[in-house]
Amino acid sequence: MEYVLTEWDHDLDDEPYLVYSELDDGRMERRKVEFFRNGICFSYGAERGNQGALSGVPFPEDLRTVTGEAGECRARSISRQLFQEIWNQAQERPDGFMGMFF
């Protein structure tokens, strides 16, 4: 397993600015936690379901190549312990953003 933090450089409330990912041996996401600037966080994978929210393509081996289309993000390896802490603390909102309005 490998663990990655992707940090996005933007001020959008409806897009994550921090994404913590757990990668399998094929570099595919198994679990992920997204944090939004408005304070909401979502977690996907494993017992939390919603596998469709996980990336459908493997992460590149060289994380320096993860920069987004205009260089607006960067990715770096993190420890398993840090990922587990984030995963365990993440509050899932299974109805997504729309659940805030109904």
C-alpha cells in the first residue's frame, strides 16, 4: 500500500482542496478522504462504499507529475499512520452536498 496527499491550489467551496488516498499495489485508489474549504469532508471506499467516487485510473509512480492541467495541485507520499488517522476522523455524509439543502 501507498498513501498520498494531493493538495489543490484553489478557493472553490465545491471542489476538494485536500485529498488523502490509499493506493493498492496497482496504484489504484482503495479509499479516499476529501476535504472542502467550507468544512465538509467525504470518505469513500471500504466499509463506507461509493466505490464510483474513487479514481478509475492508477496514480503515476512519479508523484511529481501530478500537477493538474494548469499546475494547480501537487501530490506527495504520506505515512500509513497519518492516512489512518484522517480516515478514522472523517465524517461521512452519504447524501452528499444536496443533503444540506433538504
